[in-house]
Amino acid sequence: MKTNIFCNNRSKALITALLTGVAGSFAPISMAWAVEPVPYVYYGTSIEQFEYRFSDDNEVAAWDGYAFVGTDELKFRLESSGEYALDDSAFETLEHQALLQVPVSDFWDAKAGLRYDAPAGEDRGYAVLGLTGLAPQWFEVDADLFLSEKGDLSTRVEADYELLLTNRLILRPTAEVNIAFSEDEEVGIGRGLSSLETGVRLSYDLVDRTIAPYVGVHYERSFGDTRDLVKEDGGKTDEVFFVTGLRVMF
């Protein structure tokens, strides 16, 4: 009788050990399935410039902003910018872009998509290929290559920097350079360096960098063949504006 009990106990112990081992072998698989990360979807809107510009003989309403949705690996981005001449009640520039953006390094993203312009002259569609990110010394850089529906190639490089004077007071210099590799007279673009826009804006953060009114100075200048085309059209080839506006992020 004692032998039977001993055998039963040994059998129970052996079965228990086997079951524990089998369960343990499957546990990592179950855990792997349980903790597999789900990509987090981000979305937001940033209006970098929403401003009123004025000079001695010109008044302009201008904006520049974007909205995005996606994950760390892939984002869909919509951009819009424009300038509306208040004296003439007409758009001077109007541009929209729809882009896909993917990371290519710790500080840089590649982007590709479509751009559509509807200025005062002919409307234009473009294919877009570019890079956006942080350059050394924390300059924000946006570099794009455009191929128009007419086969004209151009490029644009934008850069800005945020200098924190205090925790809320920020000085932000900006610059934008446009270069055309061929001429497109229908939209007033000549070959070579076509335009430069630069400025500096002083903002004050009211609500955790989500709302920031600002004042500043904005300068525009045309060059080369583009300058000649602007003159022929009766426009100004260089102009200084004082600006007041609002930055909004949400």
C-alpha cells in the first residue's frame, strides 16, 4: 500500500513537472503576442504665420501652415500658404501641397507628393520631392525639388531658427530662397535665382507655445530674369513690410 502511494506521488510530480515545462515553453510566445506594440497615431495643426503685412503703399494678408496625421514611420501632411493683396482684392500667391513623409535618420524626414499653385497667372501642378529636419546648431531646414506639369524644374530652400530670449519671448529669423532651372514666363518665373524672402519675428507665448502673437519685419526681393518679368507686369521687385500676426498650434 505504501508503494502505491509512493508511485502515485512520483507520477504526480513527474506530470506536474512536464506540464510546467510545456507551459513555460509556450509562455514567451504568448507574451510576445500580448505585448506587440500598436503604432500610435499622431495628428495636429500648426499655423506658423497668420499675419498682416503693411508697407508705405501695400497691404497684404498672409498665412503659412500645415496639418498632419500618421505614425512615427509614416505621416500624411497637408500644407497651405498664400498672400492676398488687400488693396487689389486678389491673391498674389496661393499654394497647396499633399505629402507623404517618412524618417530617413534621427533628425531628417524624406517627403514626396504633389503641389498645386493658383496665382494670378496660369495655375500649375508640380511633383514634389524633398527633405525636412534639423541641421547642425538646431536650424530647421526644408528643402524641396519641384517638377511642373510643363516639365520645368525648380528648387526651394527654407530655414528658420528659434532664439529663446526668455522662456516665453522668442526671436525667430527666417529665410527662403527659390531657384528655377528653366523659365516659365506664364507664371512670372525666370531662369536662375528667382526670389528671396527673409524676415525676423518676435513672439510671446501665451499658452504653452500653442498661441503666440508676434511682430516683426519681412523682406522680399526678385532677381535676374524673374525681376525683369515682375517689372514688365508692373510689380515691385523688392519691398519691406512690417508685420503683426499670430502663431497657433493644436
